[in-house]
Amino acid sequence: MNRKAGSRLQSHGSAPLAPDALDWELRPGGMLVQRRDPSSDPSPSSGPLLKLKVSYGQRQHDVTIPSEATFGELKWVLAPLTGLQPQEQRLLFRGKEREDADFLHIAGVSDMSKISLVEDPASKAKKWEELRQNENVAKACQAVALVRDEVDRLTGQILSLETSVNSGKKVEEKCFSTLSELLMRELLKLDSIEAQGEAKVQRKIEVKRIQNLNDRVDSLKIQNSNPLRTNHVVVTTQWEKFDSGFGSLSAPPPSASSNVTMNWELFD
């Protein structure tokens, strides 16, 4: 028996160890050692050192590792050399993919053996997708930036137009229509941009900005078409007060009371 995984040691005549006791395994040659978790323990095992040649793409890495290490531990050694995390690696030896728990010496790995490293296809596909999304976001941000520059230019024209209207100058109606048309054109450009992430946030800001500018142009157009746009006329009602009280805002004073006397003639 080469390996006895998960066996629990018990003291002679004593109760079994608690569930959180250490796991032990029997190595070839009868050596009993603590069981390792290759996926979380990056420390290689002991034993004679092997010099391996690991090929990854067009590059080859010379690695030294104990013979009793596992392929999982070898992945930890290769991680800083290749830039691939252990879970992103697949190790092939003699044309067969090896599991993380497989031991190098049991698989037949010896000094100067050649091992092939390939990137996990699922991990590679995920990286390509992230790269593609990042490129799309960059392109969308660039497209939004072009619209922003044009809106900045139109904002300058709107400010000049606003100065003319507020100063009382009559501006041609065509100027307002042209500005509104140019703003709507930039709004359509933003609508055609497929944006995600930061590009989506920037696009939303510019859409709101263009809408506010368009409302501003409409307000200036109304102000320009009103002949009384700059001269505010205040109409006040002035009442002329007469002695009789008519036309006054206050009621006329009450008239003095008259004393009527009646003289009666007495007849015989």
C-alpha cells in the first residue's frame, strides 16, 4: 500500500482523537507523515531535490523542487515565474494531466524531467473576455470624450447668444434653431454608443448636460421673441382724490346730519 489518506492515529488504550485532530498519511517506504493540502500549502515537501524543465508557451523554466512534492506544490513554485495562479495552471507529464494531489516521484518524475504547463482554458477565456470588455470601455470613453469636446464648443456659442439677448439685441431665429439641431445631433451620437462601466456614467452625464443646454436655448428663443424681453413695464394705478370722495380708495366721510324744524300755523 503506497498511501493511506485520511487515517487517524490513536494512542494505545485511549479514546479516538477529536475531529479536529491532524490527518496523517503513509508515504512509500512506510514513513508516516502529516497529510498536506496541496491547494493551500505552498511549502514544498522534503526529500532529494529534483531539477525540472517546465515549458510554458515559447519559454522554459528551470525549477528545483523536492522529489516528494506534489504537482499542486509545483504550481505554487511556478506561479511567480509564469504569472498564472495555481488554479489557472494545468501540468502535463508524459502526455497526461496530473492532479494537484499526485506526487512527483510516484508519477515517475526524476531529475531533469520535462513537464508542460498550459493555461486552463476556462481561465484563459475569462481573461480574453475581460480584456475585450476593457477595450470596449476604452473605445466608448473615447467616443464620449469627442462628444464632450463638441458640446463644450456649443456651450461657448450659447453663452455668446445669451449675452446678445440679455443686452437687448435682436437675434435671428435661425441661430436658435441651428444650436438646437447641433445639440440634438450630439445627443444622437451618445445614444449610439454602447457603454458599460465608467463609460456609461460619463455618457449619462453628457446626456443630462445636453438636455439642460437645449432647454436653455429654448428659453433664450422665447426671450428673444418677446418685444418686452428687457424693458420691464410696471403698471401702477394712481387714483385722483376729489373732495366728494369719488375716485378715492377710502370711503367719503359721512355728511353732517341736518336738523329739520317744522313751523305749524295755528288756525282758529
